[in-house]
Amino acid sequence: MSGVRNDKYIKAFGKNLRKVRLSKGLTCEQLEEITGIDTKQISRLERGERGPTCTVFFLNY
């Protein structure tokens, strides 16, 4: 299923990302420092405009 988007899951991922970030008391800028993911990309992920890549899933491993 290469290239298939499922907006429902992308939006759910973004919502959860924002929830976790805020629960840790982090700004997008602080999350960028920790992960190396640009703040613009973080915002797009949180709004469900972009789906996460495999790199995003494995950042903490």
C-alpha cells in the first residue's frame, strides 16, 4: 500500500503528538532541540497535514 494515506490515523497521530508534547511541558522549539525535527514539520504533524515518517517512529530507540 505504498503512498496510501489514511487521514484518520494521521490526524490521530498529530493529536497524540501534541497531547504528549504539552503534557511534558514542551514547546515546539524544545521538541525540535530534542528530536532534530524542524518546528514547522512538528506543527504540520500535529495538525495532521503530514504523516510521520519511519524516522519519527524510531527517534527514541
